[in-house]
Amino acid sequence: MISHRKGLLALSPLMVFIVLYLVTSLAAGDFYKMPITVAFLLSSIYAVAVLGDIPLQRRIDTFSKGAGTGNMMLMLWIFVLAGAFANAAKAMGAIDATVGLTLNILPGGMLLAGLFVAACFISLSIGTSVGTIVALVPIAAGIAHATEANTALMTGIIVGGAFFGDNLSFISDTTIAATTTQQCKMSDKFRVNAFIVVPAALVILLVYLVMGHGMTVPSRLPEVNLVKVIPYLAVLVAAVCGMNVMAVLVLGIFLTGVIGIWQGDFGLFDWFGELGEGILGMGELIIITMMAGGLLELIRSAGGIDYIIQRLTARIHGKRGAEAAIAALVSLVDICTANNTVAIITVGGIAKQIGDRYGVDNRKCASILDTFSCFMQGIIPYGAQMLMAAGLAAVSPIEIMPYLYYPVAVGLAATLSVIFRYPKRYSA
């Protein structure tokens, strides 16, 4: 049993971060006044200083362990490859060519809706929000520049669509984790999820159609060099075919070099230089990710997550209360881990126990775990998806947050499904 005082102390580093980053930035009226790296650094120092009745060196070791887990290092490698690919693609004209092709194909009024549909389709096909963001955010940012649209809005559209597939895809880590922990079929969980989130996606698509009405593309578009579109087309096709995201990025990097040198955009050593600049450009993102991992591991080891589970499971009354508790559990743990798959795995066992005790359908329980974790992951400014999108679009994560229409719509739809207990077939 974790005491109230110990539990709040364990969660206090997260509160320190929120105050330092969000509250300070809001007070200053400028989200660049407090760099997110500094907010994480100060929060991490605070966490190492106050958490755990163990020697300082062991607290530092715990922080380092969290910063260097297998999942964390995989994410960092993706960041490195994404930075190299994005910069090389920009230097050889792939982004400009892809943007030009998109503007030639889609009328102005369909740009916002078209980007959302593309993100939904790709994420559903590849089952990863990060892979979708890597593939589409540079294009969305380029379209924003070409049409003088809001870059944060365009980026938010891609982030939202990326979570559509993260939540629904049969090959998504979150789907696998949710159905495995709740011992149900993926197809059954898909049906429950679709009933909840597809209406939300259609509403947001309509919103984008209305917002895009009257939007125009430049009257004089440059001629598109289709050869330079090949790296992005190859990345998208390979991703949709199920290729590993790291292999997809390596393929993209190779193609930027071959085509860029062939077209005379740069020489061999210039290409190397562009790759290096792209990798260095991800430096801040890599540092933030590692510090966040270490900070959240300290919170976990100090009992912060166990405290959340303990407090929420003590107040359950009936099926609706059980569903609400499961939703709150996975949401709060996602806030504390910044990883929706880890959040599902962490609370999956206790969620199964709660569901069985109060008669919650396993399929509905799996859907709640997946939907609420994706909702929360889609709106926290320090999640890998948001950091990646912000880095590729060169905007602050906080600037993107007001435009995360789809994740918010999913959260609302999922909340209504708990309150009104639908779909009825899986909520009886």
C-alpha cells in the first residue's frame, strides 16, 4: 500500500515539468521562452534529488536505465534515420517535387481533407503513428509553406490521422498489446473500436472539408520533376507493404543519394554533409526523448504508477465505473510513460481483473485500453509522435496542440461510449 504522501511525491516531477513548461510558457505568452529541453533537465534534476530512499548513485542509475531501454534506443535510431532522410530529401528537391505533385492533383479545397485521409490510410496500413508522421509531415509542412497555410495546423492533421491507424490497425503494437492482455480476438476488438472512432473520423473529415473551402493553391505551379518524387513514393509504398520503418528510412536515404547525385543536385560528399546535418538537427529531439525516458522511469520506480492504480481501483462501482476506471488508468499511465503501448501493457493485467470482476466484456475492455491510450498519447506535448512531428515541421509541440482535432474527437467519443455504455452488444 503506497501512502498518499509517497504517491504524490513520486508524481511530483511530472507536475514540476508541467509547471515549468506549460504554465511558464502560457504566462510568458511565448512557447519558446522556456525550451522543453531545459524543462526536462530541471525536472530530471529534481526527480533524481528527491525520489527514492536509496543512494544518489542508484537513482542516477535508474534514470540512465530509463533513458536507455531497448524501446527507447529503437526510437532514437528512427529519429536519426528520419533526420538524415528528411534533410537529404529536402536538399535533392524530393519534398518540393512531392508538394508540387500534391498541389497539382488536389484542388485547394481538398488539401486538408486529403492530407487527413492519406494519414489515416497509411497509418491503418502500416500500424505505426511514428512511421506515418515521418513520411507525411515534411510534405504537409511543404504544402503549408507553398499555400501560406498554418504549418502547425497541417502538422496536427497528420498527427491526428496517424493515430487513426495506430488505434485500429491489426498490426499496431497497441492492438496486439490490448487484445493479448484482455484475451480477445483482434477482429472483435476492431469492431468495437470502429463503432467508436469511425464516426469521430468522419466528423473531423467534414470539419477539414469545411475549413479547406476557399483554400487556394498558387496559380503558377512549377513543373514537377517526377523522378525526384521517387524517394517519397518508395517510402510510402514500402511502408504500406509492411516493411520495417527503419528499413523504409534506409531505402529512402539510399534513393536520395542515387537520384540526387544523378540529377546533379549534389555530389557524393555534399550528400554525406546533408545526411550529417539532418542527424544533428535531431539532436534536441534525441536529448528530450532520453531525459523523458529517465524521468518517467524514476517516477515508475518510486511508485507513481502503482499509486495511480491503487487510488483509482479503490472507487469502482458497477460496470460503468469499471470502464471509467480502466480508461482513467491507461490515460494516467500514458501521461507518466509517454508510450501508449507501454501504458497498455502496464495496466493490462489489472484491467483484466477489473473487467472480470465487474462483468465488463473483454472486447470492450481492450477497445477502452487502446482508444484512451491513443487519445492521451496524441495530445501530450512530450510524446514521441508529437516531438517527431514538431521536429520535422520546425514548430513547437505546443503550437500543434490546438489543432489536434482527431485525437480530441476520439477522446470525446470514447468517453461517451463509457458514459452511455455503447456499443450495446459489447456493453451489456
